[in-house]
Amino acid sequence: MTEITCYGCRGSHAVSGKEFSLFGGHTTSFLVSSGESDTVFLIDAGSGICNISLPDSVKKAVLLLTHTHLDHIAGFPFLQALRRSDFELTVCGPVAAHGAGIREIVTTLFAPAFFPVNWDGFPASVSFSDLRDGSTLVFGDTAVDAFRLPHPSATLGYRLRRGNHTAVFCFDAELEALDSRQTEALGRLVEGTGLLAVDATYTAEQYANGRVGFGHTAAETAAAFAERFGVLKTGLTHHSPGATDRELLCREKNLREKHPSAGIFFFREGMSVSVD
């Protein structure tokens, strides 16, 4: 069994306050683990990654960065496991449009202007791997497929395959920007998956009123896409920083009623979902 735990599901920037306490205020960070594997996967390094405390028995991890906007990487210097000399981390992510690799971009976070500890001051062993659309890497018993997503930056989605277990992560994506051919191609990647974690930043009304081209999806579009391609569990994420608990609960209820076969839910900070 594979378990996906959400440590942050807020988009753009972190928020706080009682009106956000249920769904949480940290930006995107997820942990994928299995009791049968010696490697865990971290998906993105937003502020939520600060709260991931890996047990000492976990000595290897793969960090899959969807892209390098700040709400998806700014928490990386605070990953607690970087302070362990027995810890090995592989950081994977897209090559930027101007050609910079993932190492060049991420290690910039440790420059003196941004962070007080130099990159060389961390005892963990860290390696980097540049990914492109169509890349596939294998880590132990898990295959990772990378694919391009429509977003105003070099952005990848990830499909993790382990035996019969499949989970797909499309955190920042404007599904409305896809043409029919592109929609079908993405649909083939997610078809029948055990879990699809997908961008649902806006309501359809919000999207139509000034957000077209921003790189994010309306929840109604994401839910209809998941249902169309037979997704078993659909976790909507990247919540707008202005969306309160009350608003998200209302949206969740309405979409569950409209798309009953897609297993619709809105991710909450601290929530774990099993894929078996």
C-alpha cells in the first residue's frame, strides 16, 4: 500500500488565521511513502516541507519539484533531514526555459542574501537530476514518469508507478488551456489512476473573470476531467490563499454531488490518502 500525506496544499503564498485552520495555510508539499520501500518521495518543497520529520530509519528520499516558483521551493532549506549525515536526497526537476538546471536554481536559495547557512554547511548527501517532458526514472520499485503541464514556467507533472499502485500529481496546471489532443494525451496518463492530485485554485466564475492565462484550473474543470478519465480518487489542491474553510467545504460538497464517481475531495493539511 502506498500512502500520500499532505503537508501543504495552499497556492501562491502561505496564509494563517482561524478561517483557514481546517484546510491549512502552508504551500505545496506532499510525502509519498510505503512500508515496503526503502525510499520515500517528496513532491514539491513549499512551506509545508518544514513540518516533515522523517524517521531515522528513512535514509533515502527523492524530491520531485514540479517547477521553481517560490511557493513550491521556498521551504527546501528547512527540510530537517538535510542536517543528517546519513541521509541521501535526490532532487529532480525541470530545466528552466533559459536553460538553467535544477541544481543551479535550487542552490540559489542558499545564497547569503536569502539564507544564513551556505549550501556546503549541510551534512546530507544531495544529488540533482534534470527532467524533461517524457523522462522516466526508476528508484527501487517505483517508476517516475514526468510530463509537461500548461503553466507560465517550465512545469512538470509526475506519475508514480509501483506495482499496481499509481498516483499522479498535477499541482500547477491550467487544464482549460489544453486543446482536445493535449487533453486526451494527459487523460491517458491519469486514466484509472488510484489518486490524482490536481490544481483546483479557482471556481469557474473566478477563472472566467480575470484569471485566464494565470496557469491554474477551476475546480469544476478539474473534477470533470477526473470523472471523464475514470480516476478513482481525486484530491483537489493548490487552494487560493483567499479561499476560507467555509468556501472550500461548500465547493467540495457541490462537486461530490455533481461528480459522484470521481472520489472528489479537497486536500487538507495533515490528511493521508491510501492508494492500494
